[in-house]
Amino acid sequence: MHTIQPARLKGSTSDAATAAGAVTAAERFGDPIRGRALIFWAPDNGSGVRKKLAAIDTDQITPAADCVSESLETLDERWKAGAFRYLMPDFRARVHSGQTFVVAGDRFAIGSSREMSPAGLKAVAEEVGLELVIVCGRSMGDIFRRNAFNLGLHVVQSPEAVDDAEDDDVFTFDPRTRALANETQQKHYAPVPLAEKEEEIRQSGGIFTVGRRELSAATATAPAIEWPDSEQARRMTTTEQIVWAHRVDKDAAVEPGQTLRVYADLLPASDGTAPFAIHTFNQITGGERLFPRQAAIANDHFVFTGQAIDDRQTGIGRDFARQHDLEKPYYATPGDGIFHFYFPEQGLVLPGQFIPGADSHSRAYGAYGAVGVGVGSTTLGFGWSTGYVYFTPARARRVVLRGQVPPWTSGKDIVLELLRRWGQQQAQGMSVEFVDADGRLPMAYRNTIANMMAEGEAMNGIFAQDAVTDAWYRTKGLDALPYPSVRPGPDAVYAVDEELPLADVVPMIARPFSPGNAFPAEEVAHERIEFDKALIGSCTNGSYDDLLSAALVLRAGRESGARQAETELVVFPGSGGVAHQIEQSDPRLGGDSVAEVFRAAGGEIRQSWCGPCFGQGPDALQRGQRAITTFNRNWQNRMGLGGEGYLASPAVVAASALLGYMAPPGELGLSWDPARFGV
């Protein structure tokens, strides 16, 4: 069983830990930055009113194919070349011409944790001796925001400045005071202020400097996890109690907006995010003096593409693992699994843990009673160096899930319905506490819901440890867990308190280009929407139970005469363990295995990896293709340039594959029988 560990030294850290000198803001930042506006305009909707483009996600800032690095010496070459490759192909040239104030609407840089985005944007300006300033509206991606401060990219939230800006307006930004001005319009703005620790990191020069400054003390101090007593816990949510216990500074307050240092139980990366984390670790520690702390790496993003550049990228993590004696289960080789499935499966994710992962879907660990948050690679590399990260708690939001799960519905339908209800505002960056009031949601459902809090734009989503959690761990032989069971205190305060009656949930299908753009599958069925691919699996719906639910529909459909999928059907197990399990006989399938049922319907079983979910590998969508999938994101170009993704549960995708158009299982004439179809 994995437990938190103190630092393990290879040698002295004294020469790597550079004391921070007394550098003033004027010395650090120099003169004000001056440049012209580069505006992202929303498409014309016919109203004649131009608006700034909102909800630009990191897939659009740095397309997946450009997230690779061939070596630690050339980390950002592809990141620069790919910056806004499809959204604004001439971005690099425009920045070089002096358009260095990037203006966009609300919810800028939501989505993936890819630190390639802020690093690439910053480097595009710096390669010609300029500095970039991001000016956006009322909110922005929380991971991008932290990444920007870590790297020294200037980001400014000012809705008024965004509303006023016109093409080529001349802006100035004083990095010492963060004052922003539109010289063309002679207007001055006071941006949204930063948290105290954000400002300290910014003033210090970024995460490398802070890491070097704190390394010696962090190395000499063993982690101490101290849980609040019952009286203190009464007023705390589950997330707050876990963060409180993991505080480095035991007198630090756990309050929304107050940044503090928090010990990490696990600091996992993928092959996609590991190179920049390795670079950060090397910059802070010198690379040879310290074993990376709480580190884990899974090869699940760039592994089965057949591209030499991808192999060179995964080689960076492979060499790092060899150098620092990272072995299974802390180093997962290609095919072992997607890390959000593999690491819990291996007992590295446990209730009560605090897990910052360099992937936005690290929120999935909330299904297991842990605080899982997505962070950037530099935050991860800082954590590998010190054993802790800087974390800013968010306001709390409670969602009570009550009642019986209706026929043919699953965790995917629950989360799609929730995102539909939240609308454009989504979770507003809050920490979401899910309450399974009647204990009816199995772990597979919880994994899907917590995982997709990344799409819900929540800080994290967590199900407190309960009987369902304990039973899941017992099946893995883990009866004695390291931390006490944590539940929300009776006097915990929630900024938003809501209930989602499960009886109101029906099978859903989310249309492009948002998971929240969801509709009842029965309504969508009337349109007879055809598609090119049906894709089942991923970190969101790749468990054995997920794949079993699809196989049960396929088998019942075969008995009703729908023997073969009408289109391409491909399955991606969540881990190598799941891939092995689906080859075993299952009595619920008449002795067949899940894999046999899929193959009998014309389906194909692939390796466990993330590729097609973010447009990589042979199963990615081509221009003009459409897919119905169990993946988590269907943003524009996400599954492949020019492709369209629709999101649904495994049961709905399986039924659609047999029908040849998007529809729920009832469209096959199947009648719900919980003993037959429930999982």
C-alpha cells in the first residue's frame, strides 16, 4: 500500500538551494510593457454586435499534436509553432509584429492542464525580444492561471478592458503594479487582484526560484499529516479536512482564496506532461541530488502513434525513471493503463489523500475519497522537489444525488445532466462535494462523475469515503487504509447547495462542442444522426463495469436480431488489468467474455491509452467524420481536426453502434431489467 514518504537524498542539496536575494519589483520587472491588441473575436451570429471569443480551451491554444518535445533542450519548439495553429494560424507572426496584448473573453484557457500553452505563448514573444500579456474576462482556467504565474507569463483579468478593446488598440501594462491602460482610448483599469501567495510567486520570479529557495528546508522536514479533531471538523467539508491535515504550515488557514503549502501523497504525470515536470525538477534540484518525491509516471498519451517524435518524448520519462529507480507501479509502461485507472487499481490512490496530478482529469481521484486536482507540469516538478505544492482552496459547492438510478442511466448520464443544468457558468471553479445520499452509485459511476469535473470547471469533485468506497478497496485486498475515514462536517458551509434527483436523469447525448450541450437520447434518436465511429472506453468509462454494461446491450441486441455493429466499433480499456479481465468468461454474458461479445458484434479491442480522446493515433477522427463516444470532451478539433464528437454512456454508444444512428437501448426494443442489465 502506498504511503507518503520523506525525502530520500542522493547527495548534498546545498548548492542547489539558492537563497532568494532581496530583489525589488522594479529590478525584477523593469519598464512597463507596451504593445498592440490582438483580439479573438467570436464568430458573427448575425446580430451585428461583435463579442470577444469566450471559452477558448487549451486544446485550441496548443493542439495535441504540438504538445510533444523531442528533448529537454528543445522543450518548447513545437509549443511555439503550434500556438493557436487552427484558431489563428498567423498568431506567431502577429505577435512578432507587436500585437503582444492577447485579448479574449470569459473562461479563457479552460480544460487540459497542458503547461505547453502558457510556456509556448510566452516563448513566442520572447524569441523576438518581446513580452506577452494575456487580458481576459471574468474567469479563466484555474490550471492555466497557476501555470502562468509559475512561468512568469503576465495574465490580467479585466472584464472592462476586454469589453472596451478594439483591434490594434495600444495597451500598456506595468508588471510592478499590474496597472493596465488602453492608451488609444485613454482608459485605465484595475485588474482583478491576485492572492497574496500568487503575488509572492510572481514577484519572486516564478516557480524555479521559489523551489530553489525552499528546497533545503523541505528536504530536511518529514511530512506530518495531522487530522482535525471532531470539533474542528464539524465546520469543514471533506476537501477542507484533507487539505487541513496535509498543511505544511500547521497554523495556515484553510479558506477560499488563501494559498498555502500542502503535502502531496502522490504526484502523478503522464508521458505528455512529464518532460516539463522533469525539466522543473532538474532546475530546482540540480537533477542528481534527490530522488523525486511521491512521483509516478504513466505512458498513456503518446505511445501507440507510430511517430518517432512521440517515442522521443516518452523516452524522456523513460530515462528519468531509470535514473531515479522508478519502477512499477510508479512507472507504468505503454499498455499498463491510463493513469486515472491504473494508479487507483494499483493501490496508489487511497481515501484521505491529497493528489495534485499533471492532468486535468486527476479530479477522478475524488471518486475514491481523495482530493484530486489538476496542476501544471511546473507545479508537479516543484512537488517532486519539495514534497508539497502551493494550493489555493476554492469555495465549496454541494451536490446531493438522491433516489433510484432510472433504467439505462449511469454515471455518464448523471454528469452530463449536471453539466447541462450548470450551463455556461459551470461550477465556477468551486470545490464540489458529492453526496450519494442513498449509497446507490457504484465506483464506476463515481469515477465518471468526479473525472468530468474537469469539464465542469470545478477545482475538484469528491465523494466522501463510505460503504461503497470500503467495499471497492476490500475487493483489492485493502482492508486497513492509512487515513481515518473523512466525511463532511454537519456545520460545513457551502456557497452553493443543490440537489439532483436521480429520478430526473435519463440517458443523455452531448452534442458538439461542449459536454454541457446535452439532450435526452430519446430526443436525439428522432433525428437519426448517423456517424462513422463508435468509441467505448477511456479514463472516463474504461472500467470493467463500464465495458460490461455495453456488452450486455450488445448481447441483448444480438438476441433481438441486431447482430453486427452498423459502423466501426472500437474499445479502449482503462488499464491493462481491465484489458485482461474482459477476456475472462462472465456468467452474465452466458459464459462469453466481454471481449468476445464485442468481437462478435464486429468490435475491435485496442490498447489502453488516451490517443483518440485527444485526436492522436489511427482511431482519431478525420476531417468530416463524426463519432459517438464515452470520452470526456467533445470540444472543437478535440478528437481530430475537423471531426465531431458526441458524448454518451457505454450503453448508449453500444446501442447506437447496432442501430447505425444515435439512440438509447430502448430504441432496440430492449426492456429494462435490472437483474439483466444493471451493473
